Amino acid sequence: MRVAFVGKGGSGKTTLSALFTRHLARSGAPVLAIDGDINQHLAEALGHDEDRLDAPPLGAHLPEIKEYLRGTNPRIASGAAMIKTTPPGRGSRLLRLLGDDELHARHVRRVGDVPLMVTGEFDESDLGVACYHSKLGGVELYLNHLVDGPGEYVVVDMTAGADAFASGLFTRFDITFLVAEPTRKGVSVYRQYRDHAREFGIRIAVIGNKVTGEDDLLFLKEQVGDDLLTHLVHSPWVRAAEQGRTEGGLDTLEPHNRHALTILRETVDAHPRDWPALHRHAVEFHLRNARAWADEATGLGLAAQVDPEFVPGPTALT
């Protein structure tokens, strides 16, 4: 199951991504965290205390990732002919979560109990000539070619605001959790996400964060209605963790906040994957990109990359 965390900058989405990932890992569930934010802080939120994580970023290795995932797909002439939305077809190299393959071996590193992949920072060579969504192409390609099953989890900390809608990546998830503080600014991103999500049938749920009392909770209920799934109260545990004091681990997280994490998992598990719908979205956004810019940029007709007889899922692995 694939879970995205989004929200206004400073809402706590990275903290919630880390807490939920650690909650899943603590239960023994197979889980992979992906830092897809332009500000790469998920490793730190997971407890990494060194300057850098020794993990080759996806965004810096897109040509190799494309060539690897292309496999022997006859519809794709080369890795260079792939764009971030290119869907898999017969012959493509499909991935199992944390499988014994070249991509996971190269790009995954463990932070505590959590395997982590990163997109990479926006560095000086990108300034003025690149868009961060090009780095996120590695995440989109990875999710397009991943065959994950029930009880397996990918948790992605996304870019802040509604910026995720600038690519088709927002359709790659089973559910999107929108983290909102109990303020007008905190719920403004929710309204943008709600409208876009409804257009494409994307499941969203709101998590209230930094709630300090009944007035905060009432405000959130008034603003987001039934989309409010649960909330977390202001957390001295989180503040201590952010200061590097993590004695006791999640066992000492406030009981209400631990229960909220349980609600998140139950919500994720309650809706099994619809593989045909997931693939339809992938194909739709690939064709959109082909028409908008990619055919002209590559000199190819990229609609031909769509394999009309292929649907990803467990049966595609046999």
C-alpha cells in the first residue's frame, strides 16, 4: 500500500511521515520510506544524526534507473526514450518491495529500523535550469514499476503545498494524508488538494496536527468536515525527538498520538488496491505528458509506449 503525506510547509508532514513509518516498522511490517520533498529532512526525522545519508539519490541517477526498469520491453527503444510517466509493459522490469534487485540494493539505506530512499537535494547545478519535479521522476518511475502487496507499505514525504499536482505522481498512491494545523493557512492547502483529488478520484484524509484543545479541534471539523480522519495533540515527545532526545522510542509517545497512528494504518488497510484503476491513471498522465511536451522533446510518439494488453499487479510477476 502506498501512502503520501502532504501539507503546508511547517505543518508537520515530515514528522508525521517519520512517525507513521516507524510505527509500521515497529510492528514488523515491510515498509519503505521515500523522501520526496525538496527539503530533504526525512532521514533526520527518522533519527539519522550525521550530516549526510550514504544513499545515492534517485534524482541523480535517472538514466540508469530508466535503463534498468526498461528491461526488454519492445515498446521502449532505450532508457533515453523513457520519461518519468512511462508505464510498464510486457518485458519491463517489475519490482517487489525491498526485493533482491539492483535498484533497491543501490538506493536504499537503513535509518534505525526503517529502509529509506531519497530523491536528492536541489543543488547549485540545478539552479535556473531544472525543476525539482525532474528529480521526483525517479519516485514516479519506481512506483509505476513496483508490485507491492497487502501488508506492505511505501510512505512518501511529498513536497509542501499543492505542488505535487504539477506531475502525475499524486495518482500513484492508495491514499494521501493531508497534515493540517488548526489555522486558516493550515487548511488552505486542503481545499486545493480536495478539489484536484475529486477530479481524479484520489482518496484523501486530513490529519489534524499540533492540536492544543477543543477549540482547535472544532475549527478543523468546521473547515474540513468528514475528511478529518484523526488528529494529533501537541507533542513534547516530538519536540524532544527534534532536539535529539529520543529515549524510550515510540513506546513513550503520548497515548493519544500513538492511537492516531493506529487509525492511520487501519484506514490504509481498509481499501485494497485497485490495480486496473491505478494503471489507468498512469496511462492517462503519460499520454497527457506525451501530447504536452514529451513527443516534441524526444522526437518520438510516446503513446506507442503504452501496452494495451498489460495491467500491473501480482499476476504480472508470474
